Amino acid sequence: MPSPNILDLSRGWPAPSLLPAAALLRASQTVLTDPNLFVPALQYGDDAGYELLRIAIAEWLQEFFSTPWTTVGRICISGGASMALACILQVFTDPVYTQNVFLVTPTYFLAFKVFEDNGFTGKLKGVPEDAEGIDIEYLEQCLLAQDIASRNGFSQPPTGISRTPQRKLFRNIIYCVPTFSNPSTKSMSIRRRQQLVQIARDHDSLVIADDVYDHLRWAPHTSSRNESAPPVLPRLVDIDHEMGGGTQRPGADGFGNVVSNGSFSKIIGPGCRTGWTEATDSFTVELSQCGSTLSGGSPSQLTGVIVCQMLKEGALLRQLNEVMIPSLQRRHWLMRIAVQKYLIPQGASMSDSNGGYFIWITLPTPISAKDFTIRAASDEDVIVAPGDIFEVSSDKGGFRFDREIRLCFAWELEEALAVGVKSLGRVLESMLRDCQELEEHAKVTDVEIVDFAPAHFSGNRIRTTHL
């Protein structure tokens, strides 16, 4: 529960009021009183997951994204997006054969450890964003440089690695959140998505797309019922299916170059630990053969059956359309208004989006986000996420976010959002005043030493500044 004394604008969780406990209770009662449901729910699950849930997810995604090709064979159930990421890396990469992991930066910082646990310490490289999303030219330059190094013998595939038609390994991984990215909140343009898929094809790369916010979109203002939500953009996995002959084009191996990583964590609740991946049938079969799945059965079997019941009853759509989206829209708007009132006039700027969980703030020069975070906590009991935690820190010479902070509008009480941002405004005002006083003090204490030396130095000056 939110603390009565501390406002936490860093936590990317849904507020307790958004959790569908009643709907979960009804679905659980249905499942646990029907042997046709509770027997499979409490047994080991199929490798790719509970089939009725896979069917229900496929139908839901078909309707939302207008993708008739989203069929049950493309869906694999996971224990959430983080577990799916780990399993994808276990199955489709090798820490020696796979050369690099490229992450759109600023990036979801808790993904770093997942990559490092799978052997990619020292191989993580940040790729910046521009107005359309991932900087495609920068990414291509990195991949071309790697290709040249490989041809020159600096990065040859090791011997002894099993690469068969049944064991697909990718040379590069590209990780991104294409829609309402965490933390920048940007959404890739359609053109940029097409370019990214083509580059992945050209360089034997797998794009792992965290598609966890696509369903959380709304109109830009709460005051008008005539405004519509932003259009549903085609996912990268859909572009891979359709573009240029799709995943079955001549010369392709049928695995594709994109996997969509979805989760119910932001819709139902993170404790649900149920998610799904969508990719080609061949990719899905291979992923379902991950060792932990073969041993333990499908992850999230019991919860998956309960979620399936929610989908069948229409409870999930009601949760989205009647609870999550209206509440998040209000929260987003309340926080934006507060930022415009208390931070923008002082020189800050903010991201522009209408979905997800976050707002990305750039503080005015010369304010340090790290110092601002410390002052906000100590002076106002407000917690924010500083930009440096979203940097690929192991990428030496990589991209830095010294003046950025991330604010989450999903966790705290609605009435607390403006209060928290107003407090941040006081912190910013105080820090800017401190900077101004230091600057004025420096001007006052500037000492000009003129004609301090013999005659032949009489035209020289030395300025010393005491700070």
C-alpha cells in the first residue's frame, strides 16, 4: 500500500484500486469448482501452455491488432515478460556465438540483469532514440562494423555449438519497447518499425519486442468525449509476418526475426505472473522446448486457466475498458497538468504520449537528475527514478541521461499526483536558486590580477574564480 508519508512516483506498479480482485475471485471459483477446469489447471501443462488460453489470447489479439494470422500455433504461454525474455535467450542465443545485445536507450533497467545472467556481460550496447524511435542509422553502423570485424576473423563462430534446423541461434539481439516505451514513452513510427525489421533480417538479428503497453492507450484529453485514442500501430511481429514476403519469403528459415513479448502484469497485476509470446510457428515450437518448461510443465498453469476464464467471461475486456484505461487516462492527465504548472515554467520539458504508465521529464540545465532525486526524497519525501538507472552503464562511452527523471502515474492515489509534482516544483525552484546564488557569488569573487609581473607581462591577465 502507498505510504502515508512518502509519495513514490518511481514505482511502475498498478495502484491497489486498479487490481481486479473481484473478477479474479469469480473466475477462480468457476475454475476450482469444475473438475474439467481444475484438473488440467493443477497438473503439468502442455509445453506451449494451456491450449484454451492460447486460443483465447490469439482471438483477443486478432481483434485488437486486426491480425487474422495470429493463430494458436503462434502463441506460447510464459510466466510473464521477464521470464519469457530469459527463456528466449536460453533457447535462441549463445553467449559466444551471439555477438551483441543492442538495447534502445534509455531502456528498461531491470532487463540488464536478465541479459547478464545469460552470459552477455560486456556485450550490452545502447542505441539512442530520435523522433521516430530507435536511431536506425546508428544501429546499422554498429551492425556493419560488427560484420566487418567478423569477416576479418575477429569474431568467428566457435566450434562445438549445435546449430541445426531445430536449433536456431541468432548473431545479434535487439531489445526494445516499441509502443509507449519505458521510460521515454516514445512509440516507433510505422516507417521505423519497417526499417528495424529489415535490418534484423539483413544481420541475422532477433528483435525482442516488449509489447506490454499496447492495450493501454487513450485520447489526449479527459474533457472531450469526441477525441479518440491514438491509432493501434502494427507490432514488429506483424510487420515481420507481412513485409516483403514475410517469414516464409525465399531464403528465410521460417523462424522470423521478431518475437512479441506480452504480459498481463500491467493489465491484471504483476503478481499474476502470466504472459505470452507471439512469433512464427517454428519459433513457438522451439521456445516451448526450453528445458525448464520440459521439466516443470507450462509456467503459470493454474493462473493461466483462471486468466482464460476471465477472457471467456469478458472480464478482462471490462477490466481494460472500464477500469484501467479510464483511470490511467485521468491519472496521466492530472500529472501532465501538474508538470505543466510546476515544472515546465522553470525550464523542464516532458514527453508527449497518450498511453503506458510513465512521463519522462528533462530537467533544465544545470540541474543533475541524481542530485534532484536525492533532494526530492530528503526535502519533500517524494521518490522519483533518476535517468542514470536507464543507461546501459556497461557500454563505455554510451549515452547518458544526467538531466532526466521518470515519473509513474499508475501507483499513487490520484489526488496525490499533483501534490507530488508540486513538491518536485519546490525542489526544482530551490535547486535553481542555489545555482543562481553560486553563479552570482562566483561573479562577485572573480579576481582580476592585472600588471602583476614585470613590464613585458603588463598586458596579460589571469582570472581566478573561487567557488
